[in-house]
Amino acid sequence: MDLAAGTKNIVVTMTHTGKNGEPKIVKECSFPLTGRKCVSLIVTDLAVIRVTSEGLVLEEVAPGFSAEEIQKATEPKLLMSPALKEIAV
């Protein structure tokens, strides 16, 4: 919580889905929160998603994946960046 309170940007890195394929990016968190509305960027093994006041914006997709596949693996509706691109590896 101390980390979230004093910073402007928090980047979350994680796998996009759980072991059974269930989305980890969900509409509502079921775990206790240590900070609210403090994440600015989510980086997963499948995508880069920017958190904005309008919603989650899909910025980049992993090679071999489409925006539609990323949406299927994500519970909330994703907004598509006009500059959507493939992650450079």
C-alpha cells in the first residue's frame, strides 16, 4: 500500500490468464485491495494494456495473437488503440 500511495505510475506485470485459462484481468477484483485506481499500465505475456479514465486500452499484442483473442481472454471490454501494434521481441 505504501508503494501505491506515493507514486504516479504503477505497472503491473503478470500472466494474462490463470492455469485453467480464466481471465486475470477482471471487471471487479475479488481480493482485498491495497490501493484503488492506482495502476497505469498492465503488461502480460499476451498484451500491453493502458489504464485510462475511459477504460482499458489495448496498446500492443504478442506476436501470433489478434486483438480479438486478447479480448476473449480479458473480462472487461477493451478499447482498441488507434496505434495498436505487435509487441517487438
